[in-house]
Amino acid sequence: MAVGITANEVGAFVTHSITDSALSTQLYLAVSALSTLCLAAVVSEREAFAERLTTSRARLVEAAAGERRRIEQNLHDGAQQRLTALAVRLHLAAEQAPEAPETAVGRLEAAAEEVSAAIEELRELAHGIHPSVLTVYGLARAHGGCSTFGDPRPLARGALHARRRQVTAYFVISEAITNARKHADARSIDVRAAASRGVLRVEIVDDGRGGATESAGSGLQGLRDRVEAIGGSFEVDSADGRGTRIVAVLPATPASA
């Protein structure tokens, strides 16, 4: 349309010289084409991110359902059975206390052992649901308990406002350190975090063997799901023999469901 109108000497690009008119039209078309390409690239990137986000959330929902089933089964087979046995022991001890105090003492001691075992099972069951050390000490000190590689690097207190991103950052750091210890034979691990312009950037670098991949069901894929579920980005650079570098950028405001 721009070319046709200009050829009929009508429109904004008509000047006294046909050369100038043609150049103005060509420049307009070039700018329009480049603007459209840039817009298409941005839209494509957002669509790809939205697709990954949907997939990540679906995996998280499935994992959460499996975890609930595991907790229910463990509660039924473990702590619930122990507490039932404890109730029976206490009932028998209460019945025998007036007539045979020495027998009641033995049953009470056995009940105390059952209580200790039930508490330990519940503590183990609750591990990983929400790290209590994060609630007590905050992210700046909580991750120090995950690492045995020398003095942990402290994190800035300004990074600790959003609770959901604190938890996500904690698990990213914990999983990365665990992977480096168990699979990479790393001699050193460097953990850094900084808050800037409304985002928390977490970086974990180790000097292990590298070669880490985000295969289906792997810990790295789980971390990506966690990060992308709140609207963040997750990158892994792990060349063979060059260690692993993990970067998670977490927004201050989690993405809405």
C-alpha cells in the first residue's frame, strides 16, 4: 500500500524527487519490517516461557500429589501405628498401676520409647516440607547448614523479603550443594546471592567433574520447575571437566497461578 500510494504521488513519502520518495518509502518499509520482527521474537519468547511454565506447574502438581500419597502412607504405616501401640501401653499401664506398680513402670518405660520413636519418625517425615532453619534464621544463615565446604559465604539481608522466593532459593542452594557433593566430587563450592531491582539472583559454582544434565525426573529439572513456577529463570552451565554453574533469578512478586 505504501509503495502504491507513493507511486501515484500521494501520501507522506511524496517529495519533489522520485529518488527521495523511493528512499523514504524503502526506509519506512525497513523500519516496519524490523519492528515486526522484534515484536514477533518477543511474543514467541513469551509463548515459549508460558508453555514451559505450564509444563513445570503440571510436574509440580503431579509431584505434590505423589508426595501427599507418600506422607499419608508413611503416617499410616509408621507414626499412626506407633501412637496406637502407645495408647494401648498407656491403657494397660493405667489398669495395672493400682495392683502391680512394678509392671506399670515397665509399660510406661516402653511407652516413653514409643514416644521417642514416633517423634523421630514425624521429624523425618516433616523434613523437606518446609525447612524450619529457614524460618528461624532466614536464608542468610540457613544455607550454611547445607554445606561442609569451609566457611559459608553470607547473603545480603536485603534479599530476604519474599517468603516464597526464600524457600525456593533455599532448595536451589541445598540441591546444588548436595549434587556437587554426591555426584561431582567437588573440592569447593561458591554460593552467592544478591537482591537488585526487585529480583533475587542466586549463583552456585563448583569445581567438580561437570556434565550435569536436566534429564526427566532429575533434581535439576525439579529445581527448574520450582523456579519457573514463581516466574523466575533457571540456567545450568556444566561442561565436562569444568565444574557446574547454576544461576536462578527469582522475582520479588511470584507469578500468579
